[in-house]
Amino acid sequence: MRSLRLRFLVALLVLTVVAAGGWRWLSQQTEDHEAITVGTTEPVTSLDPAGAYDSGSWALFSNVFQTLLTFDPGDPTPVPDAAERCDFEDEELRLFRCRLRHDITFPSGRTLTAADVKHSFDRVKRINSDVGPTSLFKTLDTVSADTSDTVTFRLSAPDATFPLKVATGAASIVDRQKYPATSLRAGSAVDGTGPYTLSAYTKDHQADLNPNPHYRGYLHETGNPIRLRYYPDAHTLARAWKAQQVDVTSRTLPVDLLAELDPGDPTLRMTASDTAQTHNLYLNTRKSSPLHDARVRRAMAWLVDREALSYTVFRNTVDPLYSVIPSGMTGHTTPFFDDYAGGPNVEKARELLSDAGVSLPVRITFGYDRGRGVGVSTKEAAVLKKQLQTGGLFTVDVTGYQWADFQERWAAGTMDAWAVSWVADYPDPETFGAALVETGSSMNTGYSNAQVDHLVGDTRRLANRGRTADAFDTLQARVARDVPLIPLWQRKDYVVSTPYVGGGQYLQDGTGVFRLWRLRRA
């Protein structure tokens, strides 16, 4: 962003093209405006941007709300959307100003102004929802609407990543006359200015999106009508796909089905891409947990076998991960491979537990989201339990929860360990450092380390994001030593569609934007 030129590598590999006669880019063909049905297993936590910080909700926000800035596919440099331009006004990176477009209107017909932008940011911080995106705005001090079309953000500390955060779902602009200043909006109505309007919504079942004829912003055109269907797990989604009830599947089909899909099958298109989605085992570091001692957490790290996990559970549709920052991001290293070389190692784990003076076996609770992961999350939990109980060093009590309950439990710190996926909010390593291991992190492990906080703060001072590599290298090494989390795997993203729908390769690319408007019928 601002002068940021991080080359975030998103390797899009188109695995399948249609058979019969080849295919042309569908955006160049005559479009059929019948709704395209997209199936997903990622639910919407809230229709209010102040009350959601999950990929299912943000996927919808990308389409029904606008942000001041947005991202082109595969490009980490934000471009104006609701704004005409945004810039830092000082060399210290603490004063950020945006000038708005003059032609954006809410569904009521009222013109969007700087007061709406201020209201949108202020309410996220005031409401401070336990499952909301407040943590993204740690460095935001005040927002002022200087004129009807100019908004100024004053930061409490230098933050070169702030423009990227302005392009996320957390910065969705809402109508100040419709969204309360101090509480979440009730009901299923949405008043946004994005490329789509939400015409109908049934929680956990369906969202109908129609192109917004009044949209004005970065896009030159909006797309086909979209019907989003939400499925409780991947097996149910797979049955819908096989029954031809959905045109596009994203997030996610069962791993067994993905592993067996034939790239030469003329009845589908499949796009596979590397992603910035990681999956970690988070550990409760508080004094109330048996994992308070870092030696106990390091013992757990010696017992985890990622290779076995990615093969036996995910059939190599994910890659083993050895750091808090994923492969493809600036500064990525592999300290959980280097520091725990030769693992799994029961004797190394036993020595650490002996040094810690704890009674064996160490009894811990382990929670996971049982709803969306296809039964794969249940299988993963069983494999992790078996690995951690090797040698009789730990006893693991495993419980699966529905997503909303699971979120509340980790927010309350009631579990000793919990497995959660993290999707990059924006294409920069700071989204992993700040959100996952900085003091007050979104995963609420209770972990706090002054060196880590200092390193994250230092990286925010660097507009040239390539210069952050050394700091993130040190941060990753510290995390491997303190173990507030154990990295498990990095997802490969698969979008599967019928041969009559194109654009699936643009749906998601690590920038945090879910581009439903790029889907086109033949």
C-alpha cells in the first residue's frame, strides 16, 4: 500500500479447462443473468461489520459493503474504491487522509459522506465485540470528518500497514442513520454501497445478492446475480455439488473428493492456488492453565507430526507449516522445523516436562470447530490427540463445538488448546504477527512478550515492507521458543465449478477480498 510494494506471491494454477472445443474467457461472452449458485461451508457470524471477524462474514462484506480502498487480484497494493485517493500526510506514518468520491449513495438515496466513514470506524472501536475486528485498529487514535468528502485518521503510533487495514472487511462503510453508534444492528437488513445488494437472507442457509445499479467505485461493472448457499459441513456441500444444486464450490469440499478429482474431467473446472490461510493449535498461556509453563508447551511441540497430519487427514491437500508466518509471505522462516529437528521426539518432550516439575500425565482440554470441517476437523482432533498422548505424557480431553460456541469459548479463555484456521486479513506478514502473537491477540492465548510487541511495532514503521524480513525472522524464532501456538498446516485453495461458469480463479487470492462479481456464465 502507500508506497508499499510487497510482492506477495499468489500462484494461481488453472488445473482444468473445459473439454468440448476449449473455452474462452467468459467475461468476453454474452452473459446469462440467471443467478449463479455458490456453495460454501463458512457461515456468517454477523451481518454487521462491527460484530464479525471471520472469513465467512467478510466474504459477504466484500460484496455488499464498500471500503475506502480495495485490492486488485494478486496485487498487495490497495487501490481506491469509495475513496478517490488516500495518502499518508506525514513521514512518520501517523496521519492518513482520504478524499471520497462524490457519487456514492446508500439504498435510501442518501449520499455517503465522511461522517459515515467516521461513524463506521468509531463504532467498531466503541462496540468492541468479543468476536469483532477491533484488534485491527489498535493503532487508530481518532477519526475526523474534516469536510463532507475528507476523512482523516490519526494514529497513536506509526503504522505502514494501516492502508491495508482500511481495505479489509473491518473497514466496511455503513449508513450512520441505520447502524447504531454503540450496539450491533439487529435483523437481517444490510445498507451498504457495494457491488451487490442483499435482497434476501436466511441465517446459515442462504443469501441472495443482486447487482447494485447504483454502485460507484473501483469496479467498472458488477456481475451476475449470486445465490450463496451455506452448508453445515463439507460432506453436505459435496452432496449438493454432485446433485448439481450448486454451480461453484468454495471453502470447502471434502479432502477425499478433492484428492480424487480428475483434471481431465470435462464436467468441471477446478482452480488450485496457494493461500495465506494457516491452521494452528493455540495454547492457553495463563496461570490457570496447565500450559502456563513454556516448557510444557515446548514438550507438546516435540510431539506433533505435521507430515502425518497432512497425509493421513488431508491427503496432501494442505502443506505442513513450521512457522506463524506462512510460505509466500515476506520473512517466512521455518523455526518449528529447525528448532524441533528430528521430531517427533518423546524423550525430548519428557525431559522438558521433568524440568518443569509437572505431574504426568499432564491433563489438558482441547476444543475444535466440529461443524464446518467436513468431519475432517473431528479426524484431525483425533490424530492430534493420539500424537500428544504418545508416551503417556499428556491426557487430552477433546470436545467439538458449533462455530459460535467455539468462538465464545476461546474468547473467554476456557480451553487449554484449540485448533483454528487463520485467513490473512491483508497481504502482509503483520496480519499474522499482530493478530496471532502480539499482546491482546485475536486468538486470546494470554501470551504477551515485550520483544514480540516491539518487533511488530518496528515493522509498522517501514513503508518498504521488504525491509521487515529481519524483524519477522526474529519474531518467528521467539514464537518457536515460547510456543503460544503450534503451526500445523497451510491450506491450498480449491474452487470447483461447472464448465459453464468462469472466473473462479479470481474469487480469493490472499488479499482478503471475495470477488463474486468475477463469476460469469457462458
